[in-house]
Amino acid sequence: MHPPAIGVTLNNYETGQSTADRLHMAAASSSLQGQAPVCPGQICLGSVMAIPGRGTSEPRPLEQVLGQARKLLEQYYATLKQGSDSFDDRFKQVELEVSTTGTYILTKSELLFGAKQAWRNSARCIGRIQWNKLHLFDCRHVTTSQEMFDALCTHIQFSTNNGNIRSAITVFPPRTSSHSDFRVWNPQLLSYAGYKNADGSIIGDPINVEITEVCTKLGWQGEGTQWDILPLILSSATEGPKYYELPTELVLQVHLTHPSYDWFEKLGIRWYGLPAVSGMLFDCGGVEFPAAPFNGWYMSTEIGCRDLCDPQRYNMLETVAVGMGMDTSTSVNLWKDKALVEVNIAVIHSFQKQGVTVVDHHTASSNFMKHMENEQRLRGGCPADWVWIVPPMSGSITPVFHQEMAMYHLKPSFDYQESAWKTHPWKEHVQSGKVSVKCKKFHFKQIARAVCLTTRFYRAALLRRIKATVLYATETGKSETYAKRLTEIFNHSFNATVYCMDEFDIEQLPHESLLLIVASTSGNGDAPENGEKFSHSLEAMKSNQVVIEASEDKLEEKTRWLISDMEEAVNYRNKAKNEQLNDELVNEETATDDNVSMDKVSNKIHDNESNEVAITDSEVQNSVSGEEASCGADYAGLCSGEDKDSPVPREHDVTTPTDEVSPQKHGNNELKEVVKNSQAAKKNIFSNLPSYIVDSLTDVQEEGETEENKLNGRLFEMGTNEATLLDETMNTTNRISESEDHMVSSILSIISEVKDAGSVKRQMKHINAIKSCIMENVAQMTGKPLQHIRYSVFALGSSVYPNFCAFGHYMDHLLARLGGKRLLKVAEGDEMKGQRRAFRKWVADVFPAACEAFNVEDDSQFIKETFSSKLSMDTVRFVKAKQHQLDHALSKYHHKKVSICQLLRKTNLHSSDTSRSTLLLELDAGQEIQYQPGDHVGVFPCNRKEIVDGVLSRLTIRVDLDVPVQVQVLKANNTSNGVVKTWEPHDTVPSCSLRTLLTWFLDVTTPLAPIQLENLASVATDPEEQRRLLQLATSFPSVRPTASLLVTHLNPLQPRFYSISSSPEVHPGQIHLTVAVVNYKTQGGKGPTHYGVCSNFLQDFPPGQNIHLFVRSAHNFSLPLSRTLPVIMVGPGTGIAPFRGFWQHKMAHAQASGGT
């Protein structure tokens, strides 16, 4: 009997720490899934280049597809933290698809999840710490190689991003048979050709000789240089291979230079900035995607060591060593090592100078160690191939060298596959150097595809439309209904998709074009539960932006000072020279010599000191910390016009030893006063500047003249700002992104040219170049993350609450702060009056506004037609349906996780001699329901039986009251064949019996809104009653709507919220509620009695029966984390219930610690 597996111990010989990898056990069954083990038997194949995959291109057996689909979906739904019901429903759908077609279609969110997991599981990737930041281009709809090429151009453009590389993956249609794969034949999207000469020598990249020959056979003719970008060879399910040349402007290339060796640039070495792997197979949930190119960004050693210096690649080591003047005939001088280091320095220097993302191998190694630590904590291990993870240079001085690693294979994954030109089933003959592919016979499957061509064209056209994303946050489901209606309308001219806020990937937000938000406000200005995650993500994004803005406001201001001072210095030198040579300038010979030495006064300026103008980092930090503190504040104040997120002040304090003078306001006398003599100050100011800048700034005339002293002061002030600018620039760029460190290099490379500029005119030219460079970089860095988004918000709320529509206003506020551009101001929908009418008006305004903003043809006339259609007895019907469990139906209807709790005891807290009734309800919550004091429960009541029976007696009913039915609506859809009417299930009304529907789901006690009364009045047979219909009552006997029409107009029966009045420490497994029973008479006590729906439901509810409820956390209403802090509880009209839970909790902690 084998002992239980406890994991593989992995040691770190640098730190002395050990970890146990347990994640490898998840890969133990890989051989059962058709995956060959990495190391079979007693042989270690860890250093083999291509890890074996399934070893066949035939479709997977059905049992393997289902097995891997189950594992993927289990991971996916565990991440979403959704219940087993959601997983079961989805897997049943997958089983049905697989049994019918042999495969299944992954949803886009499942596909994105799988792609991220595949990157996360890639044992050979050192840069996986960013695995969760991957953009998906879902191109499973394409049918031709031309569509593939268009998609890949979009991918390259998106990922290149002007050098600020973004990781992305494009997924083409999956494998359906062994000979109908979509394939990208190139191993990488960007690569250099390799031409093999007759003598065996190679021009270009030797690794690409084979693919270059294939391109040539297909008809491509390269220029024959070392740096020819290869075309893309693409094949679809119905087309053979075709080549497509990439546009020159699409390929970002970096020409290598060296910071110390000028001759390095003459070598003409270059490399492309985007590493995009395109030859691997993406294996996700049992579905294989042979064409799924993806990219990250370069680690410098990939280029500097492997691509340029490997002997079987460009083999540049000896060339570089000779340029360095080294003896290459012996190895004892380590010429290879020295040359390798210099090549890598050139790579990093050149990429940063050109503004292209690159990471050095030391940083990458440290990041991987952090990633490994994270994975050990989150998953219990991390697959890693030590041979590939350790960089190709620096070996043991990188932390990964000393870390033991476990190599194993997890799904989803990126797997090696045979080269496409080796497996393609073509029969060819070569004519004039081109491949002629024999025509293939068309099979029934291909003919069926042709039949669907029109549909595919429509889908392709839809994908070319402007993307619109609709997000909603809801408590009751009303926002969801509006959001789905909005999506239908926008799909007339846009490619619109609707998401609940908690299901939307916040990483995709900066890539959106049009964002429409429909947001409800819960309670007293709170966010709905499914909107909290999205709100917090925006707050975090805004907090990061505040840090950037604070630093860059300073940087931009200092930049203006610097430019102004440099211009003044050069202009003054020009003026002084002209005065000195006034008479001689008439002479042409003298006039041509306008060079003025910039070294004459370098010794004089040593004796001068200007006031040091500096803005400390602490000031920025103080401003930022204050901003960050306000980011999490309640946004309810926005409704009253109070902006609690005030921007960082733009005016900065400037301190001087004697007075407070802004550098922009220095006058002549002030400048003279602030100029002082101090050798130490000069040395300190210029210690951070290159010598040539110091020389260029110290050209003044003899000491003693007023103008000279003024200039000295200005030059010193400029020197201070220059030093501060360089330092602040570096700090800011490091804070923003490692990929933007090139800004400083860009500025300095232009400033350096001032040293040799010579004439004043040429110096001014370089100063203008400096101005342009700095301002351009500042503008790029101050770009806001959502600056490309157009958005609009429809806010729902109730005017009975003080913070009306607060959450919608807060969403609008955050999006604007992050750079989004409003299409319209926030529209408000009041639940108490005209909410539907407000929504219609907003839609009618926002649709044409969006069309105008994106230059889309405005066809908004259909909106009026859409809203003008009303439900009637002829357009609504009942059909028989399947019965669902009540708790499942309530969960789906209200979008809540409904739990069932048995009522244990019920106690009336008032004496029997009073008419008032306050109940203490003790519920059995079991172990599944977790809560904290201060939380609420939402209780689902039912309508009183006599009210339901009364309503049923007033209806025209054509179905059995207790037979499950589904409500269907007749909808008109615009198609290519005209308007087609179809019966579709109602968006919200659940499938159950009519009696259950009126008892548990629909509100039959709240007065109807005017629009609902208008619809019901249309079925009144008496004209007078139709006119007077202001409320439904038995005095209107002619009003007998059909049951199917009524249920579509009634509002949902909402859950009632009660504060939990117990502590789980005192009453484990129980929830206590304290409920005041409500009943009253209208018309001054003479009218009919009205009953509180839920309180009377609970009063009549017998112990031993089950109550349906859900727990809602109250994050802003809880005890302090410190158990020793004293607490004062004030409840002006809020009730005592939550405080009972608080003091029980405090007492339990006090007793546990021996206190009182």
C-alpha cells in the first residue's frame, strides 16, 4: 500500500527555504487524457526542445473531450464562486453538444479563462507573473485565410501599441477533423527570412530557412538581405496555403546602438519589437485550436543571447568582439562573455531609447520568483522547466538558478505541434518556382458550410461594427431588463454585448470604445452587490492615476521652467554677442562667425549660488495620500454636488531661504538678491548633470555687470531645475511603468547634441527639439487609462431615499476622472415616477449621440417603433412548461443565492395585552450560511392567500391554475427576409403555475404605475370605467384582463431586508431576526386594512417550516477590527435589531478573553 502523496519537496539553496509542490498531482492523469508524459520510464527528457503532445492530429475521443471539459468548467466556476447548479447546467449543455457533434463551443469568457490558464501553466515561460493580463481576440467565426490575415494585422497593431507592448491572443476555429485545420504556418508572426546559398552559407536567420523556402515556392520573392520580414502563410479549413505580406508600417523594428561604442550602430543589427508565437496548439477544455497566435514582450537575453549570438543563429559574437579590439584566438580572456554582455547592453539601451517594452533577465528572474511564491500560496505549486527558466547568461547570479523546480504538464496548455508544411495533405507540382495545389473534391460538410455562407457574412459584418459594451448593476432585476433592451436597440448599428458588472473583466475596460451603464442604487446610496467589485476596481484605477497625475503635474511645470531658462540663456548670449560685435557684423567675414565659446565663464560661475527652487517628493506624497484616503469614501455626497474626490492641487509651494517667490515671477532685482556666492552649492547643483551640460550653461561675460549677475542667477536656477527634472523624470517613469524608462534616454540623447551645436541658431534648434521631446513624453505619460472611451450612464433609484441615484452618479464621476468622454449627462430614472419614460427618452438621445460620435449612420427612427409596440392579449400567451424547484426559481428570478432556513422558534416580545407585535424569529442557518453582526438578510415573502384568490377571480384564465406554464411574447424581428414574428419566452417571468406566480413572484399589493394602468384600462369594456380607472378595485367589474397579460405588467415581489440580530459566536448555526408586524387602515382608520407583506407573512408562518432568504453583507456597518476599542452605538430610528448582534459579539469576545 502506497503512502499518501504529500507533495514534492523543492529547495532554494540561496535562501535555505523549502516548499512542497502538490499541484503536480493534478497532472498525474494526463496520460489518461492522451497526453504523453514529459519523461517516460527512466529517461529524463527535460532538455528536449519539443515536448511531445498527443502525437496525432485526429479529433479527440469523446470521453477525453468530456473529461477535460469537466475539469476546465470546474476551474472556471470555482473562480466565479458560483454554485454547483450553474456548473451542472453548463456541463449538461456540453454533454448534449458533444454527444451530438463530437465537440462543443466554449463561451467567450470560458475561452479567455482557458487562454489565461494556458499561459499560467506554461512551464517554460519566465514572464508568467502577468498571466491574468491577456487580451483575447475571438476569431472563431472566420472562414478564409484573408479574414485570418486581417485579424492578425489587428492583433499585431494592438499588441505593438507604439512600443508599449500588450499581451494578446487570437483564437481561430478549432480542429474538427485531421485535414481541415486552420493554421498559421510561421512559427512566429514576425521573423526574418533565411536564404540558403549554393555553398551552404546562409543570409539572414538560419532558423527560418525551411519556412523561407516554402514562401519562395508559393511565389514570394524576398530582397535577399539579412533583415527581410517574412510574409505570413495561412491556411483555412477549405483553402490551401496562401502568403500575405505584412505592411511595413505594421512591423516595429529596433535598430541597435550601443551607449559606449559608436561603431556598433554601423553593424546594422536590428530586431523586431513584438515576440508573437504562432506555431503552437492551444488545448483548452478538450478542444484543440491549431491556430492561436499569442504574444508577450521580450526579455533582453532572448535577443541579445539566443537570437543574435547563438552559433546556429546570427552568430554575432566574434564580430562584436573584434569591434571591441579583443583577441578572439584564445578563450582565457573571456572575449565571448564580454562581447555577450555588450550585445545585451545594446539591446536594452536600444529598446528603451526607442520606447519599446523590454525586461532585463535579472528583473525577469526576480519577478518569476515572486510568481512562484504566489502560485505556491494559491495553487500549491508551479510547473517550471529549470532548463528554460534560468536565463542564457548570468547563471548563478540570478535567483532562479538556485531554485529547484518541478516540471509537469497541466491543461489548458500551449503545446508543440508538427510544422504545417510537413502535415498539410497537398499534392503538388512545381511550375516556375510556384506551388500548384490540386483542386480538392467538395464533401457534404463543405457544401453545408456554403449553405451557411450568408450567415457567416452577417457575423463577419457584425464583428466589423463598432463594439458597444452594456454593463448593469441591479438588486431587483430591473436594470438588467433595461440593459438587455438597450443592447437589442444598439445592435441595430453596433456590435453590442451586455454584461453584469461582476462578470465583466476590468482588464478589458481600457480597450472598449463605447460603454453604456445602467446602474441601480441600493438603499441609502449604496452600490448593488453585483456592482461593488466593478466600483472598487475603478476606484483602484483612479488611485493609481492620482499618483501619476501628482508627479506629472510637477514634471510638466518643471519642464516649462527648464525650456524657458534654456531659451533665455541662448537668447541672452546672442544679444550680448551682437552688442559686442555691433560694428564688426557689417563685415561679412566676421558676421559668419557667430560661434561663441561656451567655456569662458565656467570658472566664474563657480562663485555664484542661486536660491534652490525645489519641490519635495513629500509634498506630492502628502497630496496623493490625501487623495487616496478619499477614494474609498462614500459617494453619496455627489448627489448634493459635493465632490469628495477633489483633484490634486496644481499650484505647488516654492520655498526660498528669504522670501516666497515663484520662479515664474522673478524680477531683475529679485534675481540679484537671490544670487549668492557658494562653491558648495554649485557643486551640489551640478553633481547630477553631465559635464557637457554644465559647460553649455556657464558661458557669461566678466563678473561685475548687472546683466551677467542676472544671467548667473538664471543659469543656476536652470541647473537646479534640470537636475530635479532628470531625477523626477526617472522616478515618475519608474512609478508608471518599467517599459517607459526610455523617456530619460530620449531626452538626454537630444540634449547631448547641444554640446556640439556651435552656432546660436543651431542651439535654438536643439532646444526646440528638447521641448518637443519632453512635452511629447509628458503628454503620453499623462494620458488617462479610459481616454479613448465614450460613455453614458442611466441611473435608477427611488426619490424616497435621500441619496437618489447615487451609484449611477458615482459611476459617471469615476469614468470622467479616468478620462472617459461623456456622450450625455447622467439620466435619472425614478422608481416613483416615470422611470420607464425616462429610460425611453435617454435611449432616444444616447443612440443618435453614439452614432454621431463614431460616424455611424443614424437610423434612430426604429426606436420609436420599438417603444411604441405594446403588449396586448394577442401578443402574450401561456404554454405548458417544466416545473422548477421554488428556491431555484427564486434564485434565477432575483439573481441571488437563495438559502432555505427552517424556522425553529417564534416569540412575541410584547405582552399579550397590547395590540402591537414584535417577533423574535430563530432560524436554523446550518453551516453553509456565513454572516457577521451588522449584515442583513433578504426574506422572500408570499402574498396573502385571500389576495391571490381575489386577483385570480378577476382574471380571464384559460389554463389550469396549478399547471406549470411559461409566458411567451410575440416579437417582431427584422431579418433579410423582412419582418418575422416569433413567439419567445418572456425575459423575466419564470416558468411555474399561475397560482405560484402570483403567490411568490409578483407584487399584487403595490399600486400600479400609470403606464401599467393604461395598459389594463385598454381591456375595460365600459368607456366610463376606462376613463376613471385610477386604481383597481372590485367596483370595476368590466376590468377582466387575461392572466397572461396581467403577469407581464405586475412588478416583482421584492424581498424584504432585516438586520440580523444575533452573533454567530453566541448562536452558531442560527440567524435571529427581530421583526415589527405592520398593519394599518387607510382613510383615517375607516378604510380597508392593509398588511405588511413580509411581517405578516412571518407572523403567520408556523415553526418547523422553511423560509427562503439570502444574506447581504454590510461592509460599512460592522464592528471595528480591534476588539479592545470601546464602541458607542447610536440608532436614531433604525431599530435595536443590529445592535443586539453587536453587543452579543462584544460580550462573547470579552468572555473569551476573560474580560467584561
